[in-house]
Amino acid sequence: MKFYNVRYGFYILALLISVLLIFIPLMGDYSVNAFVSKTFISVPIVLIIAGKVLAILEKRREKRSVVKDVSINIGLTIALVLFVIN
């Protein structure tokens, strides 16, 4: 099974959620607590990490280099953890 469609579906969904996070405060006068805000911001990052995991699995199956994808995943995971605990 090719993970191509699922992977890019995750990326597109993360992009749509990010755009919604930008436009929702612009359209109304909403205030949310910090937990909800961090949850909404963390969802696109988690979707990108999941897409990169699928890319790693696909590349390992094809015996290609995965160093770049692994380093991106490590960086995003560290950034997400630091964002959540801050």
C-alpha cells in the first residue's frame, strides 16, 4: 500500500487547520484558555509528524535514505514538547 495519499492528506489537513486558526480570531472576538489554545495549535504539528512517519516507512520499504525525515521528526517532536510544557 502506498502511503502517498494518506501522507499528503495529513499535510493538507494540517494546512487547513492552521489557516482556520488564523482566521477564527480575525472573524470574531473569541477568548479561549491556554489549554484549548495549545491543543488547537498542537494538532497540525502532530499531523505533520504523522505524515513524516509515513514517509519514513515508505522510504525504508524502498531502501532509500531516511536521515532527513528522521531529523525533521526529531526537531518537530522536540519543538512540540517544549511548546506544550511551556
